[in-house]
Amino acid sequence: MVVSLFSYRRGNSILHRTPALVKLGILFFLCIVTFLEPVLWWKSALCALAAAILFALGGFWWPALRQMKFVLILGGLLTVFRMFQLDFTAAPYIRFVYDEMIAGIYWTIHFFITTWTAQTIFETTSSLEIQEAFEKTLGGKAALVLGLAITFIPLVFQTWTKVHLASQARSPRGKHSIAQTVRNLTMELEAFFSCVIQQAMTVQKAVSNRS
């Protein structure tokens, strides 16, 4: 089974039975605290522990966790670009900055913690639960717009997964040249943005009809 990032998973875990607003509040609070200055190792450790506890309460869904490898890739690239800086005033023109390396590592850790938490919250909270929670508390058009904005996040990742799978199914097997890979990626991005824009227009029409 292919799992898209932030996609809902049916279940009966403790986190599944927790009210949607409580889970969203935990998500927002943890994201703010994780990136809040100053950067302290013990604060990062506590945030990571909180994310792990939420993951346990959500039922230890390991397939979704494996989808987050892109976080480590992005964080690793950012760290490399930060720790090696160009300096044309003196040879060897490339300067290693230890503090920037540490900052990049911390950013990667914090990005992983917040993405992990968001994945756990979204996979245990359906779009309908989020929408109904906002309608009960806020009501009116504001609740509809806010609920749709949040639930649009997993929809984007689901759309990309479907487009990528469809592209793979139509591509010949075997190794592809760099030109073919770039061509496939370009076509996937075109299809992805077309689908997302169409879905956004559908949502916009739904909001207008209810106003």
C-alpha cells in the first residue's frame, strides 16, 4: 500500500479518539515551541519526546514515518550549504563555519520533529472532523475557510502521490537517461499543478455557494 504524507488513516487509537481541536492545538503549540529562540538542546529533546509520545498514542504507524526521509535530505543539503561558505578574499576561498553547521543540524532536527508531529496529527484526524470542529467553535464562513485551508495540506500531498504513481505506471521500466528523467518530472509537475489548481477552484466555488 502506498502511503502519501499527511493522509488520514482509519483506526481506534487514543489519538484517533481525541477531539480534533485538541490535536490541532497541540500541533500548533509544539511547532511554535520547537522553533522558538533560543535554541536549547534540552528543549529540542523534550519536543522530540512529545512527538514520540504522540506517535505512540497514534498507533505506531511506521509506513508513514518512512515517507519523511525527504526531511533529512533537505536538512542535510541546507546544513552543507550553511557550513561551507564562499570567501573570495583569501585562499582556499571555501570557509568551514562550525556554528553554521550546528545551526543547520538543529534546524533539521526541528523540521523533523514538526513534520513528524504534523504527520501523526493528520493521519489520526479526518478532514470531516477538522471541518466539524471549526464549525462548532467558530461557525459561519470563517470556520469553513479555515477548515478547508488546513485540510488542503494533506490533499496536496495525496495529489502528488497519485500523479507520481500514474507517471510511473505509464513510463517504461528500466534506467532512464537524465533528459528522460527531467522530462518526466516536468510532466508530473505540470499535471500536479493542474490538478491542484482545479481542486482549489472547486473549493472556492463551494465556499462561494455557501456564503
